[in-house]
Amino acid sequence: MKKFKITVNGQTYEVEVEEIGGSGQPVSPSVGTQSQSQPAKVVETVTTPEVSTAGTPVTAPMPGAILDIKVNVGDQVEEGDIVAVLEAMKMENELSAPVSGKVLSISFNKGASVDANDTILTIG
């Protein structure tokens, strides 16, 4: 088994891969035998961004990529202000502040991929 670290969209994965043919040449099974190979084990070593538990989260309504974060930590926002832009299904979706307050934390950077319900930023 060989271990590799692979980074995909900013997330790091540690994978173990079993080497089947030692010389780099293709290996063909002999007649009457079945290959006993198992799928490679994937061990996630992703560090999740810290999310503040105080305040109101602004979450991703669907999976996509962050095109822009329109605010900075410490900025004062009003309810309805556009705080981020999410690209999903080839469309730009503007995310607005659900409440008025100060931006307490930003969990993702521009260009990051997010899943549905991920907290993008927190307003308190």
C-alpha cells in the first residue's frame, strides 16, 4: 500500500492505493481466477472552518462556488444587504443578510466550493 495526499478544491484527502503490478506493466488475470482487488480506502483529513455559534448564520441554499464575499469581518450590515454571491448551476445567486448586525465571522474565501446548508458567514 502506498499513501498519497490529494487536494481537491482546497480540501485535502489522504488515500491509500494498493499497487497491483510491480513493474508498471499491465497485469492480466489468468483464466479461471477472479481479481481480489478491493477499492482504495479514502481517509478524510479535512479541516472544517470554524463557525461561530453566536449570531445568525448566512448559509448556502444549494451546493456551489463562492464568487464573491461582499463584506469583511466587523462590517455593519442591514437586513437585505447583499453579503455574498454564490454560483450554482451556471447562475449567480446573491445571498442577503437575514438580519441587521455586525459580521462576526467569514467561513469561506472567494473561489471555495460549498455544500447546501454550509455556513458562509455569521452576523451578530
